[in-house]
Amino acid sequence: MRLAKIFGGGLLVVALAFPAGAQRPGRDPAAAFAAADANGDGSISRTEYAAAREARFARMDRNGDGAVSRDDFPRAGQRPQAAARLDELIAEADGDHDGRVTKAELAEAPIPLFERLDTNRDGAVSQSELAALREEAGRRR
Ligand SMILES: [Ca+2]
Ligand SMILES: [Ca+2]
Ligand SMILES: [Ca+2]
């Protein structure tokens, strides 16, 4: 479902900016956006998105083996939402399809989620683009 994917992408950007252990990403989307917007120009550039994604990767590699995989989340099966987010990240960046995303794979991965979020194709995701997506997803729920 395309829309579900788009919504997932919006959540990803929000979730990216939250520190490890934040229980409810999305509770304060404005703060999350500001955190990802490293240079404070009001939009998230490709570089900022990639940096946020890398930071998230480091947090997700819980067993410290240099790759994000199901092994890092032994209890993901009990939490369907967490498992879905994990699968989404892995599917997005797992270049050799072995179910593990290494840092190198992440660095080389395309960023389709970013492209989807950047609806006016100016190379950055603005606050209004993010808000529009959230609104649309909210209507569909
Ligand atoms: Ca920025
Ligand atoms: Ca790992
Ligand atoms: Ca891989």
C-alpha cells in the first residue's frame, strides 16, 4: 500500500530525531523536526536526513556487531509496530539482501523515503511538507 509507506516515511523522519529510549516518538513532532534540522534553516536536507539516519543506526545496533538486524531486537516479534519499523529500515538499506544492514550499506543506500517526503523536489523536506503528509495520513486512519 503506497499510502501506508508514505505515512511510514513520515514517521521515520520524526522517529529519527528522537533520542534512544524515547517511548513515544511523534508526541512532539515539532521538537523532533528541530532536532533533525541541524543547521536550523527550517527544512531537513539530504545531508541532515542522512546524518539523522546514521545516528539512528548507531542506536539500533544494540548488540554492537556493526549491523542492524533482527538480532538486535530479539523481542520484536512481540511488538508488531516495532518489527514493522525495523523491517522497513532493513528493506530500505539492505543492499545484499542478507537481512542485515551494515553501516556501509546504509551510507550507500538510496533514500526513497526522503524523496517521497520532498514533494516539491527542492532537495529538502520542509515543515509544511511533513505536516501535509501527517494530515493526509491522519485522514486515512
Ligand atoms: Ca536544515
Ligand atoms: Ca547489530
Ligand atoms: Ca545487508
